[in-house]
Amino acid sequence: MAMAAELVEGELRPMLIRLSDPSFADDLCAHFRGSGFTAKRRGSRTVEVDRADAPSPEQEAREVELHLRVWRAANPGVIALIDR
């Protein structure tokens, strides 16, 4: 199984989420920030997300994936994919 997050020089690299509709990027950032993540836009259709307090890279990836599923359920018309 491919990991959604990768280690770079011993540190976790933030995960990138690509959106089909750039008008939802700010809403996606707000969703993640409201749950304790760091989230920022990285272009019109891309959001960078990380969870610095996660105990491991694997746990961080699971949390990002879980919160993205919740956001997708609330926004069914938008495609949001983790860039692997």
C-alpha cells in the first residue's frame, strides 16, 4: 500500500490535495484548520495539508485521509484527490 505522506530527511512532507474546482480551496483549508491541521493554498487548485502533532507519518496520513473523506461527503460535487 502506497503511503500518502513521505519522509524527507527525517521529516514529514506535507500532503497535497488537488481540487476539480478551485472555488472550493478556501473551504477545504478552513475545514482542515478547524480540526487542528495546517492548511494553505499552493496554487489555484491545490491545498497543502499537514498535521505536525501526529505521532507518526502513517498516523498523519490516516488523519488527512479521514478528514478529506468527511469534507468530500459534505461537498459531493467536487473531486478532491491526494497527490501521491
